[in-house]
Amino acid sequence: MKCKHYMVSAPTYVLDTEPLSEAVSIMVRKHMQDLMVVNDQHEFIGTINSFMFSKMLLPSEPQLPDDAENESAEDVDNRLIPHLHRKVGDFAASHPVVEPEAPLSDALRLLSEGYIRLPVVGPDR
């Protein structure tokens, strides 16, 4: 079996020119852990994922237990807000892909390494 026989024909994605807030909205609405990023020609650029957002939510300095106890949800949200207007493309990370004609076993091997999703991308990206 080839990857093209098993792939999702209309995957969810976000344009690299969209603000990060759009990516967050899509991921929350569709309960996604990662999201494909494409350019205006729908060429695959990379992915963004929930781990990236978790890193943004971390305080810039280590916190003492008392400081952590006194922190509010608003304090945590405020660490993400400065990033929300930036373009998704600024955050897109490279990600392995497989070609449609590749054996499904190639994709399964990569998925077994811990990837949540594996984009099936043709030679034209």
C-alpha cells in the first residue's frame, strides 16, 4: 500500500501569512495538537504544535513556589498575547514528510518515532 491510499485528502492547514491567533483558533476549534502550515500556493512549509504554545506560556524566569501560587490565569495568558499578531510562518518548524508514492511502511516508521501526523507532500510541495 502507498501513502496516497491512506492519506487525508483535505487536511486542515493554516496559511503562513495568517496571524498566530488564527492557528490557535483552528487548533482549539478542531481539537488539534499540531497544524500544517502552507504558503499562498499551498506548498507545505512546516508545522506548529501545542508544545510550541506551552513554551510561550512558561515564565521567562524560574518561579519560586509562592510566586507560582500567586500567579493568575490572566498572567499566563498575557505571556501568549504578544505573539498572537505575528505571522504563523515565523513559528513554523520543519517536519518530515512522505511522498504520495512512498510505501505506507515508510510513513509508519516515521510515525513510530512519535510524530502525531505525517504530511503527504508531492514533489511540487
